[in-house]
Amino acid sequence: MQRNSATSYPKEKIKILFLENISDAAVKKFRSHGYAQVEKINRALSEQQLIEAVKDVHILGIRSKTSITENVLNAAKKLQAIGCFCIGVNQIDLRAATQRGVAVFNAPYSNTRSVAELTLGASIMLMRGIPDKNNAAHKGIWQKEAKGSREMRGKVMGIIGYGNIGSQVSVMAEALGMRVIFYDIENKLPLGNATACRSLKELLQHADIITLHVPETKLTNQLINKQSLRLCKKGSILINYARGHVVDLGALHQAMESGHIAGAAIDVYPWEPEKNGDAFTCPLQGQPNVLLTPHIGGSTEEAQQNIGQDVSVKLFQYLETGFSDGSHTIPAISLPPQTGAHRILHIHKNVPGVLSAINTALSSNNINILGQYLKTNELIGYVVLDLDHKLSSKALSILRDIPGSIRVRMLY
């Protein structure tokens, strides 16, 4: 498709900032398409550092340690979109981003296999008591015994949260000969022979291994606490590769001290160090049959490559075509390119009469609409207009004056 470069925002002026050592796949994606101002920083930034860094940024890429607050968004006057190169988006004030017409994308599926594999690997290690035998061997102590060492086959895998990761764990656990039960607050179609539990209590009472794959919400905050741990089957194993605030680690420490819980694998914590080499403390340090890992559930080379590719494609499509599928803030629109026209994106407050005002203003100025797409959410509306290229500059000015307008951009 031929585009008139005179009306497109010059690529050399678009500033892209990637933080937290995001995969080079994202950097290469934009540079290969002519975006010269791509900066990569290998760490997270504080709120004040972000406020300074994002003033002229159009596209921002982050991972889980960077917090995008309303103050940051207020400073980012040119920001078009944020790419979360991870599963979650809870590090962003989504309401504030929506109100400012900033698109937010993530990669909800790209590292699910990595987390699922580590869950199964940790399950096997803990069922066999490998952490203690490994530590003893490193100290020169021979500890060959079968006591407390169990197979996975025939045991019950209890999955809390049957989403993208939980369902993959389900299939893999069943392939090992396990019986799978799960609990989710939403109705989910079981895969294979998995069985849904009617309550969390039911799952805790029957599972040999309990693995958590839930988001961080008010409902999941300390979901596993002193009371719920008492419901667990004696000698069971707990795995948390979800979010740090889902498990009360102090209560888990006590449950392991008493021998009620036989093993644990923890990858996420209520508080985590900012960078490699920083001091780290956890109530479970020194406990027998415990695997502590530094938030690496999705950190494989394959996952990071997939995430880099997935999110960068979403950002690229939004920047160049207005395609917003997968956004958590901008209503989803998937639209074909239009030849012989100029495309304008109009984001506005979701109030009655905006579309009518747009059409009236354009028609009264004899501006022909070749294509029009509209979708709304609770806060905003997103209109994509393909207009006669001879009058599109005039249309841009008109659209900016429409009451309720938040952001207007000439795409091409």
C-alpha cells in the first residue's frame, strides 16, 4: 500500500524506550522498519526517573518491576502505547492509561509453557526430597534412602487457577499418570480427565500437590493463609509460581515447621529485590525440602524471545495500522488497510453524541468518509476514520475540536 509520507509522522522522530533488559527481538523489530530512536535500558526505573525519561517517548516497553503510575502518565504527553513484556499488567494504572488514550498490551500466553514445565519439575524434585539430598551431597554427605520419596504417578495434582498456565500443568500432570483436580472462580472446561472442585476447601483437602496460577487481586491476596493451610492434606506440597501476595509465607513457615506441609516451591514474593546481587530474605530460608527461586518461572530464552516478538508485533501494528486487538485500555478494533485514503485515529470520552458530532462536522465541510470503525469501553471510545486524502489535514484539525476528544492522530 502506498502512503503519503508528508502526512505520516516521521519514523525518525518517534522515540521508543525499552526497560528491564527486554529481548533484543523487540529492538530489532522496530529498527528493521526504520525506527531509529530505539533506546534499551537493562534495568527498571524509579517513578521520578520514569517521569524524566518518558517526556518525549511515544512507545514504552516494560516488564514486571516498572510501575506506571498516574504521575508517570501525566508526564508522558506523547505516549501512544505501553508494551508489558510479561504476562501481567497489574504494574500499570490501567484506568489512568485508559482515560489518557494510552494503549496497553502484554503477552498473556508466551511464557506459559516455561512456567508449566518448571511447576512439574519442582513437583518431581519435592516429591523425591531432592533439595535436601542435593544439599547433603554438596556438603560431602551420602544420603541414599527411599523414606519420604514418592512417585508422581497416582497422586493428586490440585491446580488453583485453571487459566493459560494452570490448564497446561493439567495436561502435563495427567501425562505423568496423576489425577488432576482444579478450582477456579469462573467456569472452565476441563481438559483431559481433570475434575473441577466446587470449592477451594475441597481441593485443599484432597490434593497431594497444590499449585497456584492466579492473578493478584483482592480475592487472591493471602489466599493461602493459616486457615487454608490447616485444610491441606497432611504431607502435601505447595507451589506458588503466581504472585507474591497470594501466599502468607509466615503461615507456610509454621505449617512446614509442624510437619503438616512436606515441601514448598516459591518463585514469587511479597517483596523482591530491585536488581541482581541485592540482599534477599524469606521466612522459608533454611527450611528442609524447599525450593526458592528468584522470580524465574517464565525466564527461559524461548519465553523471552516469544514475549519480545509477541508484544513488539502488537505495538508495531497499533503504531502503523491502528490495530488494537489485545489492548487492555483501547477498545479492540481489527481493520484492513485502506488504499487511496488517509487514516485518522480518534480517541474520545465515552459520552453520547461524539460519533454524531464527528460525522456532522466532517460532512458539513464536504469531507468524504471512505471507511469508519467504532468501538467503546466503559471510559472511552475509539474511532478509526479513512478519509479522502485531499481533505484529511483539514479533517485532523476539525476532529481535534470535537468535544470529548482525548487523542487524535494521523496514522498515514
